[in-house]
Amino acid sequence: MNYTPAQLIALLIPALPLFGFFIHFLFGKWIKPGFSGWIASFWVFVSFLFSASLFLQIPKEGKQHVHLYTWLKSGAFQVDFAFTIDALSSIMMMLITGVGTLIHLYSIGYMHNDKEIRRFFSYLNLFVFFMLILIMADNFILLFAGWEGVGLCSYLLIGFWYQNHAYNAAANKAFIVNRIGDLAFLLGVFLLFQHTGTLTFESINQFFSSGQPVIPNSSVALTTEPLAPGTILAITLLLFLGATGKSAQIPLFTWLPDAMAGPTPVSALIHAATMVTAGIYLILRNHALFMLSPATMDIIMATGLLTSIFGGLVALKQHDCKKILAYSTVSQLGLMFFALGLGAYHAAFFHLLTHAFFKALLFLGAGSVIHALHGEQDIRRMGGLAGKLKLTRWVFLAGVLAIIALPPFSGFFSKDAILLAAYQKSPLWWLLGLFAGLLTVWYMLRLYFVMFHGNSRLDQQQEKSLHDAGTEMAVPLVVLAVFSVAGGLLNIPSLFLGNQWLSTYLSSVIPLSVSHVSHATEWVLMGTSTLCVLGVTLFARNKYSVLKHVPCEDNSLKNNRLQYMFAGKFFVDEVYHAVIVNPVQKLSDFLFSYIDRKWIDGLVEGTGRLSLFLGSKWKETQNGFISYYLFAMALGMIGILVIFILL
Amino acid sequence: MLSVLSILLPALSSLFISLGTRDWARRISLASVFLSMILVVLEGFLLKPTAEMQHVFQSAWMSSAGIMFYFGMDSITWVMLLLSNLAAFVSVLLTEVPKERNPKLVFALILAMQALMNGAFLSIDLFVYYVFWELSLIPAFFLLLLWGNGKIQKTTLKFFLYTLAGSLFMLAAIIWLGISGPTIGFGLEKMMGLTLPHETQVAVFVAFMVAYAVKIPIFPFHTWQAETYSSAPIPLTILLAGVMLKMALYSMVRWVIPIVPDAMLSVGPVFLWLAVFGIVYASVIALKQTEIKKLFAWSSMAHVGLIAAGILTASPDGLKGAVLQMLAHTINALAFLMGVHLLSKWKKAGGLADFGGVRNMDPFFGGLFLLFVFSFISVPFTAGFPGEVMLLSSLFHWNEWSSFLAGLAMILGAVYMLKAYQLLMLGPANPEFTQYGAFQNPMSLSDKLLMLALATLILFLGLFPQRLLEWIDNPIQNILNTN
């Protein structure tokens, strides 16, 4: 087979991290632990360079398609191992390999004391491979392979420290909750296939833009009439349910906070920057399909908004710095779905990118603190770190300012785009979106001030050994901080005389939507939201920095119902346990001991006993007495005679 | 002619072992299963992916009754032969019998079982098929009785009588089929040419399906399974789960669909829904199982139920997925049971909670076992995935809800398998193992190589299933087009 250079590059991009994985898997024993991270980082970095070169080529040469081989085929059910790289996927690939490289580098410092550092890096490389498959796949089933593959790596990395059963439980939970979404995803794909007869994104998009089935040599009998709205609704809802699993939205978000059991770089890479955005990518990839179902779009919007507010409220009352960030991720992802539901695809994708920068930064910053404090994650036992961890403090602050959407940091631009889209739909949505944003301001500043300002609450040993991030950790922090600050430049709105570079680049995949809002309204909206952010910032600063308030212990919250609900995460886990997990376990017992053992097997054994019983009774007729036999014979003859007469 | 060699080789080896000395029993069996594997590969090379039967051997037996020794294979049969001999290979490799427990008999029985099961796959005379089908129970019966543990007499009797009773209906139907039609005879060609009235088809279908429902097993004919699997020694469990139940699935493809296609469509759905219900039922029950082998039995019922359901859709996707998944399930079962076998070397116990902390001791074993578990729960790029996705897709085409119900096993399977893996392998280091010092050399080189080979097979089948699918395409079209 002949591949063009661009196609070869496209093949190498996922192949290199996979190669890195196999090197570790096969020759791990002979790699020096300190060296392992460099090897792993190297492959991802080369992938990044290749991704960048593709990214530059695409505007000139259009999208690239690479067909490796046919994976599965039966009639029209054809799944190729094939990639399509267009504007959307090329940016995602850059993001994954770029942020991936930084986090690999960071991990060299972060994990240097771990005995199993080689296993760690092999998993990270494997993750990058699967994530790339997910993004590059040209059809639903291959995307699903990547989709499950990243879930698998997430499982491996959450439970990386497998000696701890609590971590293992968190890993299992992540995998299982995702599997619920995966089943919905798969059923959605089957339904889609049943009606369109194809599995590739391109033909499906073609199908929905032209309304005509595009099925090369199909053997499946297809309905020729256009799809019923109910069918499209079902397809999109099933796919969206799949997306809620991977992207931690209501109702399947519960695994993400628990997933913080994994090492912090994992939380940054998988559970903030890349894997959890897969659901958003899925909808972006199939936006033509989702557009056809306004009801689904509304559901996506409502779910996103609800999740965003929910995540923000819960984050207000958490004490574990990683948990706060996790709920913050849930909340920000919710905002992205909110934007998707509004049809503001470009805004959603823009926020996906800026969020990847600042949330990865925040996680890595938090990791730097946790590393310095030897594993302490409770912000109530931190405080006053600003003076001692200078670098970490400044980069963390950059991340905080970006996420709270203060101009001119990156989050400001992306959130503003979302709010603008919300306003176009209805001022109410704008207001609710703003509310979710203000929750972010509060809990992030609370996190920042309680960690870095106020009085130190460290113990003596921690004080003594306090040290800032080493070079391997510092470089990624600084790079991500630069992107968090300046990421807004990617897509400066025309309001600021920008050229909307990102949207323009993306418009080959997702058409630009035209804004109907006058510049004057935009200025008012932006001004209002910025003022609100500033106001909340001042309040938070006053409470946590000036007054040095430290969050109180959990049990003192019992008096305040609302705060108790926030701190208890609205008890969603408990409800799921009571409503789903426990009944299923009870059902299992019931089915096994009552239905299976008692009834079904009872019937089987009963049949056996019945035949034994009948046999033993029948045996008595064979008693050896001639007179008895004669009597029986006479009786039989009489019986036959009677039957003859009667007939 | 080649096909009959696959029966004769293990059969003669079995005879040879029982005549030979104890010390040579294992070596001869190893040589025999190894040669059988080579023979399968050779047969595969010489096989053309066409619809007709190849490597045919035909010789009269009871000509007055139209019964003949009639063997042959197409590519579907070949897949069965592959999994059968693969399972026999692993089974023999894992068999270590102390001298006082009569190794000669054990090995002779294993090889006899292999020969008889190969015979059942290869027969294309329905009567001879039945003879092999029934005879293969006998070595299983003795292996279980002489070599099992637990309440062995009762379990053995139940297993034997239950599966035998199921088959008697099939025998009646076979005889009826043999004497109906223009000539008396049992050959595949005649059977495929029969056009039976619908009522007759239904009767024949039900008679066959009762036999298969017990063997597969399909709910509610499954109660013999969990006890049998947990009492049986691992090499026998491998043969039962890896091969014997596939005999039933294969027979549905080979005999039931071509002979009674109309009944398949009219009454088949009853069994299909039973199978689908059984998938959920078995998966839910598996959640609370505490013994490894019982967990395996229930999960096996769930997996095999999906294959049965796919066959019962009588669609090309369903059949292809089924053949693929039969091979995958055998490989998965071999891999999983191999892991269980190695665990039993660490500690003589069967409960999930008896282990833990194994991965610390042996990361190699722990890592590969994880791959096996992932293949079991059909993660993409492992053997378990392609077949499962095709089966679910074919079910979806048949009825959306059946696919949804069967798909629940994807979730429930993840729940119980990950829990099992966690309990068996993860957690803090287990002081028991360090005390005994057994972990220092728990796996022999052959164990390691075998595990690696199985891991390779799992990845290979997961990544490149297409060759196999293409290869079985013609015979499957042929089977579906007989009516």
C-alpha cells in the first residue's frame, strides 16, 4: 500500500505512543526508572510535532484520510481501521499530544519516588494512543474502541496504587459507570446504522445533509423514507447518554470525583484536559445529526446548565483540593454542553481548549502543592503557602484568574462567547449561565486563598521539608500558565477587532453561525458579567484573605440544610446506592437462592425424585406371585373387552 | 480423508496410553495434542473458503439403515476443530496427576473426549453425529466422577442424566428425519434437501433445541452447570466450557438452521428470548457469587447465551458473530481458567476472598490476567469485542429491546469481573504467600509461554477478526440459503 507523506505522519501519530507503551511493556525491566519518563515523553512529543505539521497542512490540502485495514465487516456493517484528520481533529490531536507531553514531563518530577514509575508511564503512553484513536477515528465503532480504551486506561491509572482497595473501588466505579454510558452509545450507533446503513462519520453527515441514503453496496434492507423525528431523538439521546458517562454529566458524573484517587498528573491529563472532553467531541463531530433534533439540543442544554450549577454548588463546600477541582471540571464541562445545546459549537470548542489549559494547570499546580506537602490534600491543613511555593503560587493564580473569567485571561473570552450565545436564546439562560460562572469565581478563590494565603496550618515536618517544584515540574507549569493567560488570543471576537482565528479554522468542519446581537448589547453583557465577577472576587478576597476565614469541619454544617446538601454532594451517590446498587444486589440474592435453587433446580431434582418414586412403586408390581400375575391378566382382558363393547 | 485423522489421532493415542506405562502417559498425550494442533493447521491450509464440505471421508456402516461414516469440514467446522484442539492442548498441558490417582486413565479419558468431540464436529451423517455427541459424555462422566471434588457423585449423576435426557428428544427427531424423505438416510445433503411441513419442523426444532438448551445451557435448563464446573478439575472445565457447549451451538448452525429453517423463524424467538433473559439472569446472579469457578460458570452462561441468541436470529451477522465469538469465548475461557489454575498453585482455595495481593508477587501474571479479564468483558482490541459487537448488532436488527437486555451484560459483566480481579489480584501484599515462599517460583516456563501465547491470540483475534469473517462467509451464506 502506498501512503502519502501526510498519511504516513497520520499513522505515526498514534503509533508512536503505542510503541512507547510496548517498549515499556516488553523491556520495562531493563529501563532505568529515572529514564522511563523521558522515553515516554519523547514519543508523545514527536507525535505532537507530527500533529502540528498536519495541523499546518490541513488548510492547504484539506482533510486527510488514511485507511489502514478493514477491521470488521459483514454486509453493510463495515468498520475500517481508518482515520480522518480534519480541522477539528487536528486541533484535538495537538491538544492531546501537546498537553500530554507537558504532563508526561511533569510526571517525571512528580512520580520520581514511585517504585512503579515505569508502569505509570506505560499506562500514560497507552492512554495517549487510545485518545488519539478516539479523535482520529473515521467511524463510530473505531471511535468506540478509543472511547472504551481511554476508559480502560483511566481505570488503570485511577487504580494505579492498587494496594489500596479504596482506590481500586474508585477505579472499578469509573469503569462501570462509563460502561452504562457505553451501552447507550452502542445502542445509539446500532439504531443509527439500522436507519442509515453506514457507520462512518462522513457518510452519516452526508446522509443528514442530503437526506438520501449513501450506502455503497448495502445488503441491508433500508427504509427509504426520511428518518422519523422520534428515531433521531432516540439516536441523539442515546449518544448523549454515552457522552454524559465519559464527560461526567448528570446523571453519570459520580465517577469523576472518585477518580481523583489516581496520581495528580492523571487527573490533569485524563480527568480534566482530554478524556472527559470526549463527549463534547462526539457531539461536535456529529453536529449535523444533533441539529436535527431540537428536543435533544434542549435536553443537552438543560443538562449542561444543571450540571454546571450543581458542580459549582458542591465545589463550594469541599475541602479536598482535588475534589474541588474535580467538581469544577464537572461544572465547566457542563458549561460546554450548555453551549453545545445552544448550538454554539465554536464557543463550546473554544472553552474546551482554554479549559484544557487552565484546568490542567490548576491540577498540576495543586499536584505541586500536594507533592510539597507529602500527600496532604485538605485545604484546611494548608494556608500561607504563597511565600514558600512562589512559582506554584503564581502559576496557580494565573489558572484561577483564567477560570474565573477575568479579562483578559483566556477563560474570559471562551465563557463570554458561551454567555453571548445563551443571551441570544433567552436572557434567562444568560443569567443562569452567569450564575454558574459566579459560583466558579467563589469556589476557586476560596481554594486559592485558603491554600496560599492566611496563616500556615502545616505541621512542623511539612514546614521543614517544604520545597517548590523542580525543573521537570516547573517547565510544564509555566508553559500552561502562558497558555492560560494568553489562550484567549486563539479566538478574539470581532468586538475587539479580532479575526476569530479558531472559528475560521474550524469552519470547514462546523459552519460559522452569525451573531444577531449588536455590539452595544455585547458591551453591556460583557460589562455586567465582568462587574459581577469583580464583585464576587472582592467578597471572596475579603472573607478568605483579609479575614482569614478557614472552612469549618463537616459536622458543624448540620444546622444549615443547604450547606449540608452541598457538602454531602447532594447525596447522589447514596441515592444511586439505595435505588440501583442495593436493589440489584438483593435481586441477585433473590434470583439465586429463591428462583434458581429453590424453584428451577427444585423442579429438576423433583423430576428426578418423581421418577425414582414411580420406579419404586412400579417395582412392586413385579412381585413374583403367579396368582397376582393371573389376576392382573384377567383384569386386563376384561378391560379390553369392555373397550371393544363400548366402541 | 484428513478430517478423519483428527478423530483417529487422539483416539489411537488414548488407546495407546491406556496400554502403555504410567510414566509415558503425559508425554504421549502432549505429543498427541501437539500433533493434533499441527494437523488442524494443515487442514486449515488445505481448506478452501467455499461452501462445500472438504477433506471428506465416506464409508458405509449400516447401509440398510442408510447410516455411514461420513466426515468432512468447511471453514466453520474448521474453526470448531481449532478451538476444540486448542482446548485439548491447554487441558493436557495443565493436567498434572499424581501417580496414585491413575494418570493413565485421566490422560486416556481426556484424549478420548477430544476424539469424540472432534467427531461430533466433523460428522456430516446425522446419526453418526448423534453417536459422537452422546459418547463424548462418557469420558466427561468418568473424569468428573474419578477426579472431581465436592459432592461429586450427585453432581456427576445430575450432569450426566440431565444432558442425556435432553438428547433423547433429539434422537427421536433424528430417527424421524432419517426415515422421512424419499430415501432412508442421514447424510447432510439429504437433510439439507428436506422440505418438511411446518408442524413437523416445529416438532423437530423443539426436540433438537431441548438437547441444545441443556448443553449450552439456556435458561431454565442450566442448573447442572455451576455445580459441575465448580466440582470439575480445571482441565475438565476447560473441555466442558471451551468445547462441549460449543458442540451444541455449532449443531444449531450446522443442522438446525438448514433442516428446519421455517421453525427457526416461527418458534426460534421463544428460545431467543429465553437466551436473552438468561443473559441478564446469569449476569445478575454472577454478581454475588463468591467462588471463582461458579462465577466463571455463571458468566459463561451469560456469554454463551448471547452466542445462542445471535444464531437464533438466523441472520448473516448473527451467525458470523457467533462463530467468531465461539472461538473468542474458548480462548477467553482457556485464559481465565489458566489463571485460576495458576492461582490454585499459590493456594488450595476456591473463594474470591481467599486471595488478594497476588499482583504484588507477580506483576507478569497480574498484568496478563488483567488482559484476560478485559477480553472477558469485551474491551475493544481484545478477542471478546468484535464478536460481541456483531452479535449485539444482529440482535438489535432483530429487536431493539433484546439487544438492550443482552447489552446489560456488558455493564454487569464489568461489575463482577472487575470485582473478582480486585479481590483475587489487587490489594496489599498477602503475608500468606510470602510465608510459604511459594510465590518465588509459581510459574514454570511453559506456564509463562502458554500465558503469553494466549495473550497474543486474544490481541490477534481482537485486532484482525476480518480474515476469519471473510473465510466463513460462503458456508454461512450457504446455510442461510438452503430454504
